[in-house]
Amino acid sequence: MGKAFSEKERSLLQQKLRETGLRLFAEKGIKGVSIRELTSAAGIAQGGFYTFYKDKTDFITDLVELRVREKLAKMAENKETSLADPVEFLSGQFYAEGMHLKENKAFDNALSGTMELFFGIDQNAADRIKSLYREYIDMLIRYWRDNGYAVEADTDGLLSMIRMCAIMVINSSLMDEGYYRQIYRTFCYTQMREFIKVSR
């Protein structure tokens, strides 16, 4: 009979798996990392993986949700600086985040099959991730209104734009680096203004 882990031990094991997965996927791409390699690098038995996840896709979905939650929390820390130009602020955040993710091999479709994963995420998980973005946008809108701005926003349009940003990042290796940066920046800054209007 295997060792029974305490809740604290389980939490620490899962955290170790997540940290190791984020590092390995960023370095090698998702296709390049097996569950055996992941658990070996994390220092746990391969069977321990299945204590938390039914398969690799389930694990990746968990990582995506975790990272979205962490990134949005970090982005929210700077909301005070948005008051100078709210839409510029939000556009800049998604541009900067997209350019950062572009360097992560887990988001390179050629190395990771990211498009298949992107569209294969369990619907409940996809809805949770979408809700995180909606909550972030709603929080900013409330903040701007509380600080004297009139805001008109098509939140569903913004969420669709964010989804398209992800698709562009995933397929960025198909484009010349210089043109990609220019096109992605133009997309972020022009499309954001299509779906959100802010005025004093």
C-alpha cells in the first residue's frame, strides 16, 4: 500500500509538478516533455502525477488556468497607472503579455501543438478562464467609472479580441519577427478601441 499524503504534502507535490511543468514546457515545448520526464524532474513517482491529473491535457489545462489567474492579478496591481489613458493602458498590457508569451516554447504551435490544445480545453475550464478575463475587464471598468470616466464597453467583443490575441501568439513563428511585432501591436491597439470607449 502506498504512502498516504497529508493535505499539506499533496499541496506541495502539486505545486512542485506545476512549477516543473511550467519550466520544462517553456524550455522544450509541450510535445517535447513526457509525463515520465516531468515527474522525474519534479522528483516524484510517475504514478503520483495521476493523483492530481487524469492525463497531460488535464495538467496543461490546470497550468493555463493557474497562469491566467496569476498574470491577471499581477496586471491588476498597476491599475492606478491606467487613469492617464485607460484604453492605452489595457492595450499595452495585452501587447506586452503577448510578446512575452511569444518567447515561451509552450505557446509555439510548431513545438507544442498549442492550437489543438487551445481548442481542446474542457468546456468547463474554458468557461472558467473566460470568466477570469471578464472579471478583470469588469474590475477595470468599475475602477475607471469610480475615477470619473464614462465607459462604454462590449465585453464579449473584448473577450473575442483576447482570444484572437492568443491565436496570433500561438502562430507567431509563421511570420517574420519584425512584421509580427508591428502587426500584433497594431492589432492590440486598434481592436481594443473598437470594443471599449472611455471619456471624461
